[in-house]
Amino acid sequence: MWRFFGFLFAAGSVLFIVAAMAVYIFLNSMMQGLPDFTALRNYEPPVMTRIHAGNGELMAEYARQRRLFLPIQAIPDRVKQAFLSAEDKNFYDHAGIDYFGIGRAVLTNIRNYGQNRRLVGASTITQQVAKNFLLTSEQSYERKIKEALLSMRIEQAFSKDEILELYLNEIFLGIGSYGIGSAALHYFDKSVHELNLAEIGYLAALPKAPNNYHPIRRTDKAIERRNWVIDQMVNNGYVTVEEANQAKAMDLEVKMRSRGAHIFAADYFAEEVRRWIGEEFGEDKLYNGGLSVRTSLNVGLQQEARKALSDGLVAFDHTKGWRGPVTTIDPSGDWGRKLAKVEPLSDVPEWQLAVILSAEGKEASVGLRPEIDETGKLSAERTTGVISVSDLKWAKWESGDRKGKAVKAVSDVFQPGDVVYVSSKGEGSKYDLQQVPEVSGALIAMDPYTGRVLAMAGGFSFAQSQFNRATQAYRQPGSSFKPFVYATALDNGYTPSSVVMDAPIEIQQGGGQGIWRPQNYGGKFYGPSTLRLGIERSRNVMTVRLAQDMGMPLVAEYAQRFGIYDNLMPVLSMALGAGETTVLRMATAYSMLANGGRRITPTFVDRVQDRYGKTIYKHDQRICEQCNVQSWAYQDEPQVVDNREQVLDPMTAYQITSMMEGVVLRGTAPVVRKVGKPIAGKTGTTNDERDAWFVGYSPDLVVGVYVGYDRPRPMGRKASGGGLAAPIFTDFMKVALADQPKKPFPVPEGLQLIPIDRRTGLRESASGEGVILEAFKPGTAPPDSYSIIGFTEDMGRPVSAQEAERALTQGTGGLY
């Protein structure tokens, strides 16, 4: 008997040793293939990049995985308690593995064997960290063993709070959100500190299967799971029964966060910043790097820029007439459900889609597109209104059988079922007809001293077209380029009172292109005129003569110096703005005139910080050695050294500024006088009125406006820079400068202000009609007699100062 028991004991011992060795060998082989868990120490999760306006408002967010990394200290205790209750209530007590939970899972899987059910796990939070960071989601016992082994190693190397921090920032919670910080924003538009118990409970319900508890598609299941989490929090003593009942009684109210620009009208600006970050730091940094970007955007100016440009484009489009409805639908039955399927322009909230329900006599009945809430639910309410024929005077058909015919009845414009845009008149149920303009354009506002772009509208609607006409559209600037021809002349010996002949000129172009005969706008010639008159009245022939006298290579050099063109072809037609450039480049060049000739680099971004708060980019590169002293020891305030290149003589810059003030006061842009503040600027109109420009500035703000069709075509005789672009500029500047004092342009030290006759350029007494104070550099003075460029060439003989003055006084008759 004893021998038998001894044999059994020996055999059992051998089997135990063999089994132990087999387990050891198996586990050792598993351990050899485990990933390096110490990599978690250096783990940098993909974090979304956030773009902010100049005042700190959130503008946009960019990410592949929408995540905000929150240190464990920044996560409220109640949020931690909810996730522990839902996922691992014994987290702070176990060593990485919950043995009781594993036992329950094994029994459940045995019962479910052969029933095609998903294997049930008993993963702790530590195991989920191991799986999410270091392993795959494969459902197998081998993977579960590796997960358990890794969990024990992780528990030995990391504190519980460190593990929980990794988990709460890495866990996927649906709708592209990773981590509790991102989910709070994108489900409820709140920070984690603002969440109530019901919202916390719902977020803690998501890790198991976010799609199964979708707040809109599976609301009932989502609420059921949320309430279960809250009950678990009661069982664990984290909340009271009263708090739990109150939270469970609440509906699941989500407020999905927009993924576009969060500041109204800032879409073009945000997209420009997004492109710049991608080019400067790479796509990975943009979408995963957690950058914090502070832009130069002025929120108030941005909204005014959008309004001024939109109003101007719509007003011009109305002069062209009505092109017809957006689409048509059957207005019978529930027209609201049919109309809801037509997508409106999301960034033109003042307009609404409407369907024409009836169009008889003097009024058309319209039904407005019903509202659709954040969950996609269609409102049951149906709103109607009317459009009066008296408000349709502009809506003459642009083409077709009724082209140009007056509108006498609403049926001349509408048919029942037409889907159109309308805007409220603010008078009950009365509405105005609207039409998305075919013409487009751009507006940029810039600080001339820093190059900071304060506002940018790149078109009528970003939702309609993401093409940015401010930065991507290369168009001919026309006469708005002329100030740089004149600045070249003033920088090389000319004065504002120098006289140039405005008379016919023939230029042999060479290369078989024949003779070019430049014309003034309107076809007239005006005889000898001062440079001031030439720019005030935008004289083409004078500009060509001036460029011919200086030589186009010199003009091309200045154009490149100002950044308008990279390589301007040195032919005379380019002096009239025949080359192509962008609104951004033109506004930048005018900024250098406004700031006294200092080079600036335009920017949409002030500063970029990495995920740790370290500044990795700063736009302002000026030197200030004493700005970072630690204490004040009665030293003078620090001086910022402006080390930027001087691209133009400050005196020249003031002279051309003064001459462009004349464009507003006496020249081609009289509408700009409505701003009521000192403004300098220049109109621009290209051949056949294909492009209309106005670029101008006050002492502290530069604004460039461009209007034209995306596929260039004539806009009509009255669509000049002064008639189309300048009013948009005026509307914007009236608001932008409303609270600013009347600040004159600063006069550089050393300039002489001498009274002259602006027509002749000759010295005059300090009073009299046509007498102005003209700016002269030291060593120059108003002329006492004429030296007229091109005069002898055209007339065949020299002309006296008296004859030239008489010609100016009497008009062209004295010369031609």
C-alpha cells in the first residue's frame, strides 16, 4: 500500500515538474516575443492641432484621430470614477489581472461554445492599455496570455495614475474621438470639467462598443447603457441615489461639434493656415502633432470683410439680372421634406432656401426649408412667406425669351416648384429674392507694419468654392500697378511735379507683333501733365512714356523688389499692369508704401507651439536684446531694433502716398471719400473690364479688393475699379476705422512741403484754386519751366513753359 502511494506521489511529482517546465517554456517563449513596454514612457499620442484667432478664440481643429491629451491631474475625479465603474472597479487593487473576472469570463465562454458568439473577456484597464498600445485586437487565447503578461510588467513599471492617464487619453470613444478630452468636446461641445453626471455616464458607456451606443442612431440602447454605468457608480459609492436618479431621468442631449471653422466667415483663412502648416511642418505634424497655432485673424474685421465683399458681389450680380432657380421640386404634399433634401450654402446663414408654392399676380407664396437639428431630425414646423413683385425689379431675365423685359407679375420670374434663395426683409413674413452671384472676388486686410493678415475673404462662399481668390487667383492688376512705376520714377530723380506728355504714342513691339498704340481709359489725351495728375487720373499713356524713359528693366526690378512679380517681362505693356499677380501680393506691396518703404513678409500666423508649449515658430523676427530681462533696475524701456530691409526711400514712399491721396480726393475713386478718414489708394481696371481692383490704405491698415469672374470675361462698361471694387473697400473701411481718429500720414523728416499748382507743377502762392502742398526731397524744388517728356518727339519742336501752361489751361486744343 505504502509503496503504491509512493509510486503515485513520485509519478505526480514527475508530471508536475514536467507540466511546470512546459508552462515555463511556453511562458518564456511568450515573454521573448513581447513588445518593449518601456516605449510607453516615451509615448506621444497623435493629438489634434488647434488653430486660434488673434484674440484666442478657437478657429479650427485638424486631426486624423481627434484627441486632446489631458494629464491625469486635469481629469475630474467623477470622470475617473465613471470609467472605473464601467470598466475595472478593482483597478487600484489588482496587479494588472482580475482573476475573479477571468474565471467568470472562462465559464461564460464555455457555456457559449459552439453558438458563434463573440468571446467574452475580462480585461482590466491595464490589459486594455497593453492591447491598445502594444498588441493587436485579435481574438485569441494566445493574445490574451500576452496581454496578461504585459499587464503585469506594466504594473511593475508604472504607477496606477500613469496607467489610467494613458487609458483615458487613448481609448476610442466613437465619431473619430480618441480620449476623454476629445469626446467631451465632440459629443457635448464641453470641456471635461463642464460635463454633468448624465454626460459622464454616457461617455463611460462607450469603450465597449461606441457604434452600439450611438447617441442618434441607437439612442435607447445608449441611454440604457448610460444608466447602467450610473448604477455601478452608486454601487461603488461614488454618487448618491438621488444624484443617480436625477441623471438617469435626463434625455441624451448631444451637441455635435463642428469639424469646420468654428469662427463664422473664417473658412478661407483657416484653410490658408492649414495649407501653410502642412508645407512648413509636414502633414504628420499638422494632423498628429498637437500644435497650438495663434493666427493674426481679427474676428470682427473678418466678419466685416466677408459682409463687404458679399454685399458688393450681390449688388453687382443684381445688375446682370435673374438666371433662374437653384433647382425645381414638386410643391404638392409635404414640400418641406422634399426641400430639405436640397443642400443650402452652409456659410450664408442670412439666406434660406425656399420653394415657390404659388406665383400669381403681385405676390408669390414661398415655403421655407425646415430646420434640421444636430441629430439630423427634420422639424415638423412648416414656415411660409411672400415675395412681392415690387421687390423683383432687378430680376429681369439675363437670357432667354424674356431677356431684359421688365417684371410686371411674379409669374414673369417664378413657376411653382422653383427652389430659390430668399432673405428676410425684417417685416413679418416678407422676403427678398436672392441669387448666388456668378462674379467673384477677394478682400484682404493687412497691418502694414508687421505683415499680419487681419482679415481675408477669398470668395462669396467657401461652401460653394474653396478656391481662394485672395492667394491663389493670379490676375492682371491693371492700373493698381501704376504706383510702383511712379515710385520707381520718384526714387530715380523725378518729382511729383515733373511733367510728362499725355499725347498719342506709337511703339514698335518687334517680333512681328506690329505697332502698339496705348490709349487712356475713355480714349482721350490731355497734353502735358504732372506725375500727380497722371496717377490721380490714371493716365495710361503718361505711364508708358514714363516707363519708356526710365527703361522697363528698372521698373521690373522694383516690381520684384516689392514682391508683386517674381520675374516681370520688361516690355512696356507691363507698366500698365498686364502681368498677373494676387491680391495678397498687391496688399503686401502697398503695405511697403504705407510703412515708409520697409520690407514686410505677409503672414497668417503669429506663433506656433508644439504639444509641450515650446515655441517652434514666431513671425516677428525683430531684435530686442533687453526684452527678456528678469527684473527692472531702473533701466530704460527696451528698444526693438527694426532690421528689415529698406526697399524704398521713406521720402519716396510718402510722395507716392500723397499722390494716391489725390486719387481719392480728386481722382478715379471719389466714393472712398465716404470713409471720412485720410486714405491713399489706386483703382485698377483691365482691358474690357475683365478685372476690377482697388488697393488702398490708411496710416495703419492696408486693404486690397479684387472683383472678376473666375473664367475671365468682360463685366460691363461700368465695372471699373472705381465703380465696383472701390465701393467694397469703402464699405469695409467705414466700419474698420469707425472708432479710429482722423490720423494723417506721417511726413518723413527732411521733406519740404511747398505750395504748387497741381495742374502745371509750378510754384504758386499759398492759396488759390488748384494749389496744393506738394512734397519735395532736399535739393529738389518745384520747376519754374517745363521739361516735357516726349513733347519734342511728337510736335517736332520744343515748346515754351508759357505754351505748355496755356495748353493745360485750355485743354487739348492748344496742343493737338
